Amino acid sequence: MDVLGEQGAVDVFLALGGSEVEISYTPHSSRLVEVVGVDKAAALGRRFGRGQTKVPLAKAYVSQVLWQQGVNQQEIARRLHVDVATVARHLKATPGGRRRKPDDRQIELF
């Protein structure tokens, strides 16, 4: 998250989740470089050190981020290749449940 940002992390999880990637201080052409670019791939190398690492699937996290971006549950399920009920469980289990970003038109009560 510190290196890639929220959207960059989601892009990596969707493109590379479940696979192993090579992290290097001086990355060359690789699938990771294709997804995040040379500069961010090098920043990952500096942050985590070089070597092979497995990218998590992070489906619950990706579900929450996509939901916060306004993507509906059916589309999230399609992108993650899961059942819509699984997406609903992911959203329900996270802090705040299935609420989207606060509506700035709503006055704050507390």
C-alpha cells in the first residue's frame, strides 16, 4: 500500500494474485513491471528486498475497495470470479459493513 497506493495494490491483486513474482532492486521486463511500471517495481524491491514472493489473492480487500469505488456486487463477483454471496460476506465482515463512502450531503449527528 505504501509503495503502490490503494488502486495499484488492487491492480496487482487482480492481475497477479495467487502467483509468484520476482522482486528486484533493478527490475527488467516481467509481469510485475507490466502491471505497476519499472519505478514502482523497483520501489517494491527497495521496500521488501529482492527475491520470489507470492502475491495474495486479497479478495475481501479488493471487494471492499471496489465497493467503495461504486462498483456493484455483481460486477465485483465477476471480477473476482466468486459468487455474489461471497462478495456480500466480504462486505458484511469489514468495518462499516456494506456502507459506501459517507454522503457529504448528510449532516453529522455526533
